[in-house]
Amino acid sequence: MRYPREDTLPWYKQFWPWFVITPPLAGIVLGVLLITFATNDPDGMVIGDYSKEGRGMNQSIERARFAMQLGLAADVEIEGERVWVRLESNPAIPRQELQIRFVHPTRDHFDQQMVLSHDPVRNRYYADIEALQTALWYVYIEPADGAWRLRGRMAEFDSQAVRLEPSA
């Protein structure tokens, strides 16, 4: 005598095989996605040579002290596609070629560096700039010879102005 079969459904229409297969399958899919995202969008190093930066720390402190001695400060304003810089100093320093850098806090491919031109009518420096991504940008100004440096950080994500002061 044969016993009656209790399960007449094929295996793929039953609950327990899927209950057992789903967690490992989900792990494999998520692992493949994680590896794909990690290899397609690697995090860039904000500063390329950390050992060189560490050795240059004393030089950075000296540049900040020199900027303090000159009484330097700057107000940076972004108006559309142009950045304006009003440089303050006490005593007055001669006009010189300045560079401005906008450094993204996490993605180095968004960084921008440009040379500032002087506008004698407004008595300010200016440069054309590409639109900045939404972030808390670090802003640096220094002369071409690197004798001093001013730095600051935008206070808000949509900020269009920042005050730069000497700091190491």
C-alpha cells in the first residue's frame, strides 16, 4: 500500500526553499553591488603626499605667523560665476599675484584653483569660477611665492561668502 503524498506542489511553489535560499542570495547581490560601487567611485585623497604635508607643518605655521604680522585678512564673495576678494592688511602690502583655492572636504576632483586678477576700480581681486557643488568648502588664498597664507571654511552649505584669516 502506498501512502498518500502530502505535498503535491513543485518545490519552487513552496515556502521553505525560498525561506532558506533568500538570505544567502541577498548577501551575494549586496556584496556584488558594494564591490561595484567601491571600484567605480573610489575616494580620492584630499592631500596626495601626507608625509610631505607633515614635514611642511612648520612652514605652514611660519606662513600663518607672517600673515598675522602683516595684519592680513580677506573677505571672499561669490557673485554668480565670479569670485571677489577684498584683501585687508596693516601695514598695506604691495599688489601681487594671488592664488585662490576652493577645496572640497571629501572629493578632490571638485577642487578649483585659479589666479586672481586685480580690479583697480573696485580695489578688489577677482577670478571666474565654475559653479561650486553643495559642500562646506575650504578656501585658501596665498601669493605666488607662498610667503603667507589665509584660510577659512564656508559656514553653511549654501554660503556665498567667507572670511579668511591667518591660521596654521
